[in-house]
Amino acid sequence: MPSSRTARTPARQASTQPAIVWFRDDLRLADHPALHEAVASGRPLICLYVLDDKTPALHPAGAALRWWLHGALADLRAQLQSRGGTLLTLAGSAEDLIPKFARNMDAASVYWHHRLHERERAQDDRIRQALEQQGCEVRTHWGTVLLDPDLVSTKQGGFYKVCGSFWKALQTHAVPEPLGIPDMSSFQDVPESVLQDVRLNEAELCPQAPDWASGFRTTWEPGEAEGQEHLEDFLKDAVAEYPRGRDRVAEEGTSRLSPYLASGAVSPRQVWAALQKHGAHTDGPRIFLSELGWREFARYTLYHLPQLPFENLSPKFSGMHWRKNAADLKAWQRGQTGVPIVDAGMRQLWQTGWMHNRARMIVGSFLTKHLLIDWKEGEAWFRETLVDADFANNAMNWQWVAGTGIEATPFFRIFNPTRQAEKFDPDGDYIRQWVPELRRLSGKALFEPWAAKEADLRQAGVVLGRTYPRPIVDLKDGRDRALQAFRAL
Ligand code: FAD
């Protein structure tokens, strides 16, 4: 539901005063309730994005996300230009820029979608107050979730702490139908003087020297149409097989929609509606939708438990003695742990900005259990390197993997990376792709080169400690150490 707390003063009714749409993590034209309402106001439109590294409510955008943003902003601008408008991109403190810009443009109203975390909401409230004080109306909508999180509550009026119950409760509500692209006909020109010193230098979003993004460019094309294409292709080719395919790390068994959802090129309501149309009752679509349920639950949890990205949700872990070992952390980050399935996942991440979900679970378990390193280190690295970096999903999943969350896998359930590789990369294709120095190994030797016969290694051209690292931790010792630390809690 739209909300507005400002009574408009008659003096500011002139329809020549522009309406500003403030784009954030909703970089699309379709199913954009804020844009829709702004267009319906009949006022000339100004479309705006602010990259805020000065007063970010949570963290500044990581390097991989910046690369993604570069393409996503260009796509949105091109779409607006084809309709006679443009997208202005500014850099600086949103708290300063938005009210100042609205004042300079004598804007009548500003439209945006709610954010979830209490710090984000507090910041939005401050911006709202500043705008309202200068007589500018603020209109807000839910545009990045399926439903307003306040609508889904327990019988006692509290919030759900288990995803299954939350998802069941959410589905008793009607999810709004996605909106189309509104018919935009009138845009407001913005004089260069207003933009001086605050224009975002978009080229700086991309890496210069070294240019580490070549693997990103061959893997991804940011943009709204590309996001829709991913969704359509997935529904056509892979959703029926999703219950099996989603765990096969070498296959394209998942939708790869995550960066499009994270940047808002695709909305969750569009995905929901497409699945309903496709027939959500068979196993593939139903299980796929339940993953969208995890996304929604992560946002819902971030909304209700703002400590999610910062603290163990299970207080038992406040006394946990995590190891601080910079060398082990670096080996994990660079995919040089000597454990092939872990290294494959970490290198896929480094080279493409994305990692398969099963691999994320394996590398997460390895970091927090075999290496006994705090999940916050993993969360920070993913935040910097994922094109789908997303505060809610990232923090909730890290807490799930580490066993520190509210609905998490128990800490003592420790993934054995070799068993995981045998099960989910049975032919070793994923390891061979991302750890090419092992590609001539076969069978068990590929999953555990440290246990391979010397002759097999020699034949495959592998020299442990030289062409590929010896494991930085003995899997059994690492497991025992983790269990001991857990018992000591
Ligand atoms: P699909 O299997 O096709 O799923 C469709 C969509 O459902 C995804 O795009 C995503 O939006 C949502 N989804 C799927 N699995 C999950 C999940 N476990 N939790 C929440 N939402 C889910 N996802 C992010 O979007 N951003 C992150 O920063 C992120 N960090 C993660 C960190 C760890 C340690 C782990 C284990 C998982 C993380 N995930 C994150 C969740 C998941 O790995 C990705 O969403 C998924 O791999 C994206 O690929 P896909 O779009 O092909 O997924």
C-alpha cells in the first residue's frame, strides 16, 4: 500500500513541478510501483540513482556489485532514453543530495521503495523529514519483496522464526500482480548547474588496472530484458529438473537470477507470477518457489532482527573461540586451500562473481568449521566478490551455514568436502573447470589428491606443494577441532 504523511499545500499543486523517482535496488521499469505512481501523477519525471559511499546505511557496495551496477545503470538509462528521458546518477551522501536536489528542482514529490534494515529505514525517515520540511511530498511502496513484512505475523502477533511456517503463512495472502511498464511521456530536463560536482563517474564502477572483470563480462549481461530472458529460459529448460539439477554444481540447473533479483532488474513478484502461470504445483516449480521463499524470509528476518548481518543470532555463539589466521583466510579467498571442491567454488566466485549454491554451502562450512574462522569474514568476502551480493541473503545464509542463525544447520553437522564433491560433482567436471591443474586426475584422486598414489599424480602432472597446494588443514583434524570448540561453548 502506498503511504504518504504529507498534506500537500495548495501553492505547490502546479503540475509543472517535477516528480522524482529515486531508484535504489529496483533498477527496472516494469513492476515498479514507485515509478507507476509517479507517472500517474502526471508531473514531469526525473529518474535518479545515488551511489552513497559517504553515509551508507549498512555497507558501501562491494567491487563485484559495482561492476554489475555499471551495466544495470546503463541499461536503465538506455530504456529511459528510448522513451525521451534519462537516468541521472549522482555520487555522495543521499541524506544531503536528495533534499538538496529536490529543492533545486522545485520538485513536488519524491517516490521510492522501502528498504528493510532499521538503519536503512531510519535514514529514509531522515530524508523524508527533510523533504517534507521543504514542502515536498514523499510516497513510498514495497517494491523489492513479495509482501509488506508487517502483513505476515504469527497468531500471537509476533514474527516467524522458521522459514517453512513463514512461507506457509505468506501464501495465505494475495501477492499483488506485477505491474507493466507505465506509459511515460513527460520528463523534466535538469540543468547542468544542478549536477555540478555531484555526478557519478560511472566508469569508476569498473576495474581499471588490473581489469579483473573479463570473466564477469563473458558470464553476465546486466539488464532488465536479460533478467526476463533468464527467467523464461529457466522455465522452459530447467525448472522441471530443478529438484535434482539445483544441487549439481557443474550443471546449469538453477536460474542464475540472483544478480537480477539483487539489483532489482527482475522483481520477486514477476518471478512469483511467472511460476503461477507455469503451474506452481509440480515439484520443480514448487521447490523453486520455496527458494524465492528463502529470499523473502531473509528480508523478513533482516526487517525484524537488524543484528542479522552483525551478530550471531544464536547467543550461545558469543563465547565461540574463532581462529584468527590471515594465511588460512587468504588461501580460502584465493582458492588455494588444497581441497579441490572448495578451491573450485572460490575460483568460480573470483572469476565470475557468482558461485553455485551447493558450492557456497561447502566453502562456507569449510571456512567456519574446518578452518574455524568467523562467518563474518566469509560474509565480508562474499559481499565484496559476489555480483548478487545482498545483505539479507548473504548474512542469513552465512549464519545458516555456520550454525549461528535462528534456523540454522546445527554446528556439529560438518560437511565432508570430499563426500560433497563425490555426490554433487560426481564426474569431477566442476573441479576440472575451475582447478585446471588437476584436470588429468580421475576418480577419487581428483577429489582427494593428497591421498592419491604418487604414480597417478606424476602421470597427471600434479606435484603437490608446487603445481597444487597440499591441504591447509587435515580434514579429520579440522573437524575434531571444530567439534571441540563447539563442545567448549
Ligand atoms: P536459484 O536456485 O535459481 O534460486 C532462485 C532465487 O531464489 C535466487 O536467485 C535467490 O534470489 C533465491 N534463493 C535461492 N537460494 C536461496 C537461499 N539459500 N537463500 C536466499 N535466497 C535464495 N544469494 C544472494 O542472492 N545473495 C547473496 O549474497 C548470497 N549469499 C550466500 C552466501 C552463502 C554462504 C550461501 C550458502 C548462500 C548465499 N546466497 C546468496 C543464496 C544462494 O546461494 C543464491 O541465491 C543462489 O545460488 C543464486 O543462484 P540462482 O539464482 O541460480 O538460484
